[in-house]
Amino acid sequence: MLEVAAAVTALVCLGCGEEPRFVSVLLPTDTYDTAGPYLIEAWVVAPAGSKEFTVHLLATPEATSTRDLVGTLVETRDGSERWQLSLPGRPAGTAFYFFLALVERSGHKVVYPAGAPAKLASFRVLATAE
């Protein structure tokens, strides 16, 4: 019985004292696919539990306002969470500029890429060569 109690204690304390962070991020790259969807996926560690995972889209890299899309929690494993969001297909010539934000239940917030919104992730829907 002592071993079970120790295992439960270790599970409860997993991530104690840690800040939320992005562990792994899968982002779309430049593509010729106009049909989409374009998948964004992130594994995160949020010791207090995640409150919200959001993708903030900007019309241009210089834009100051965002269109915010809330992701879906699809899996939890070993103290981490996997979030996903799909962007719909767009015509050739479209550029996406965005950053990810995770808000923990404690109120801590972390962004990806580091330095966002000054630093953004991006990809383009390319025109096919004629």
C-alpha cells in the first residue's frame, strides 16, 4: 500500500513549481494546398491546468488587432496536454500571421513563439507555377 501512496503523491506533484510552457509545436508551412485545413498543434505543460489555448491571427505582421480562435483539448498524458486548431483553406496568395497563447487556470500566460506578438509565426498559401 505504501508504494501506491507514493505513486499517487508523485502524480499529484508532477509539475509542482513549474511555469506553463510549450513543449512541442506543429505549425503549417508554406503550401500549395488551397483546400486546407491547416493544422496547428501544441503539446503544453500547465501545472495548474489549462484554462484556454488560443491562436491569435493578424491580418499583417504590423497589425495591432487580432482575430482570436480557441483551440480544442484533444489529449492529456503524463502531465501535458495536446491542443489542436484547424484553419480553413484559403486562396493562393493568402498569408497567415499568428501566435499561440496558453492561459493557465492560475492566470499565468505563455506565448509561442517567444516574444509574441512582436515575433510571429507565419505561412503562405502559394500559387502553383504556370
